[in-house]
Amino acid sequence: MDVNLSAMNKYYAGIRGVGYYVPEKVVTNTDLAKVLDTSDEWISSKIGVRERRIAAKEEALSDLAYEAGKRALENAGIGPEEVDLIILSRLDPDHIDPATACLVQHRLGAVNASAFDMIIGGCPGGVYALTVGANFVVSGSCKNVLVIIGDVLSRNMINWRDRNTCCFFGDGVGAAVISRLKEDKGIQTYLLETDGDAYETCIIPAGCSRMPLTTENINTDLRYLHMNNKAVKNFATTVAPRSIQKVTERAGVSVEELDFVIFHQANKNIIQYSMEKLGLPLERTHTTIERYGNTGGASVLITLCDAIEKGLIAPGDKIAMTAFGAGLAWAGMYLQWNEKSDFFEVKR
């Protein structure tokens, strides 16, 4: 699916504000090397991670999501009562039922918002959820959509005895407010793509209808993430640069015109390879993987927010984003960064 939003809709959408939250607890590579057959040098060189954040025992997904959502609303300059819809993209909710988004809606005081969870295999959700939120705005259904993306991956998804997976990941949540613009200079194009033939490349085998949890599959670690690292890397180095090329071409912009590129933070070497493939200098991207690890779907928004806080992105900048992962699924988006004055004044 390759879509030009500005060509087919009545309204325009842009990112009005962003925020993120990561837990306080830091786990370094040296900490992992004490219990695993690995080293700081290996993890740093092969993946790019130096440390990651891990949620405390009392922290659930809704706690992280609430903090990220609150910060995004503050950054956007709107109150929670102005939000029409909350979308929470996640893998590991507070409870299987009801939707964790409902609890976040209540805690934020977003009394006029509907809320739902969406699942798109974790990592690709970083851009998938933004496209869903943007479509609610450009269709005229909503004026302000709060998109929250992230997980407490350390709690149920990651096997801390498996160095092939646990070295990569950390906990964190990112959030963005998508609002109606006065003119067409926000989110311009996106693409969503899937290759279900590679479904088992990155998978948690047990825990749902195909394979309910039993004592046997718990003891054999089938409830944890299993990942073919080589296949995932080969996939990512293909689709990451290609998705950037596609969304910019669709928008009528050359790759050379991009001011900034935001990647899902899966592996620092994938990001460096992709920038080289695109012919862009590394100064036009930013990484957070060294501090936070791979935070799944949250990593795109966490990195975007961090880049803005560091003054690397300014109003008018042309930005492309890409996310990829389980499914196998991947997505891209092209947008221009906006001034706050580009958005309509909020009045309920």
C-alpha cells in the first residue's frame, strides 16, 4: 500500500507534539556479560547497544504510556480533553482484556476521547500506528489523535538467558499528537508493506490460539521471542532504504533533499548501511539505540523526540521515517516538520 495523503483527502494532518518515557533502571552490556556468554565489545560493535532501560516490577505498560502521552500533550500545547482518539500500538498489554488504551485514556483525563489498542508485530508499529492516526485526521473524523507506541518487552517477551535476543531490546514508550493543519505541509505520503511468507522469521510461538501456554512449552521457552538474526538483518538492509526511496519519490521529493531520516533502532550497522545506500551523510540521522536499545515500535518516536530536543530538527525540515520487523512487515512515511502556528487553534 503506497498512499499520497494530500492527493486524496479533504483535510491535512501533521505531528503537533511528541514525547517519550523510558524507565529509570539501566542495564549495561557489562551487566549482561556477568550472566551471559557475551561482552560489551561484541554487543556494541555488532548491534550498537551500550545500555538499555528496564521497567521496575511495579511498572506496567499503562504507566509508561501515560507518562509518554502526558509529555506529548504538553509538547503539543493542548489539554487531554481536546483529544478525540487514543491509539495504543503494543505487544504486551496490562491485561489481555480490556484494551490498555482505555486505562490510559482514563488516567490522562481524556474524557472526550475514544480509545483502542492495535497490534502490528511490535517494531513496524512505529510507523503503522502513525498512518492510522493520520488517516483519522485527514478523513475529518478527528481533529486531534494521540498515538502512543511501545512496550514493556522485558517482562514477558524476552528470554534473558538467550543472548541472540536479550542483548537487543529495552523498554520504552513514545507518543505523538497528530492534528489538523491549516494547509498541506505535514504528513504527505506513506507506504505499508508485508511479506507473510517470512512469518516465522521473528515469532513468539506460544501463548495464543495456535499454541496455548502449557507447562511443557513454558519450560522449553516457547513463550519468548525467537528471531533469525541473519534473516532479519538481510531483510532490514533491503527494505529500510527502499521504503525511504519510495515515500520520497511518491511525494515528488528526491532523497538528496531530505533534511533528516529516522530509522527504527534495530541495529546501528543497519542504519549506517542504509544511509550509505541512500547516499546521505550520517549527520542527517540520529540514533538512540546506544542508550535505550531496540525499544520496538517506540524507537521511531523516541528517536524523533530526542532529535528534536537536541535541536537537530527544525520547522520546515523534510523528514522520512521507516520501521520494520515481525510479520515480516515494514512501513515508511514522509513529512514536513511544522510550526505550532501551522495548526488550527484548539477549541472544543
